[in-house]
Amino acid sequence: MIRERNSAGLALARSEGRIGGRRKKLNPKMRLEIAESVLSGRKSAAEMARLYVVSQPAVSRIVAEHRRQPAER
């Protein structure tokens, strides 16, 4: 019964446009700046990680994601 009510509440929230989970620490503008800085060689991944207080693997994921996206920018 608890599971059914929980599922119904989540479904209602989703239908109202809300999503669950933790919020992103970096907005799209910050992510783009990190990717462009690292790819252009202006800053290292370690420097960008320290600047934005995120882990180096997070910076690597952002750069990899940026490389995979088609040139729609």
C-alpha cells in the first residue's frame, strides 16, 4: 500500500512538471566554459576542477560530453 501511494505521488509530481533527484551543480554556461577552456588548452582539467569546486573526473565527463555533441552551438 505504501509503495502504491508513493508511486502515485511521484507520477502526480511528474505530471506537474517536477523531477526528482539532486540539482546540477554547474549550469550549462559553466559546463560550456569548462569544456572550451580545456579543449583550447587555456586551462587544464585540474585547474577548472579547482576553479568550479568539482572533481577532475567530472571535468573529464563534461569535456567528453562536449566532444560527442554535434556542432549545434
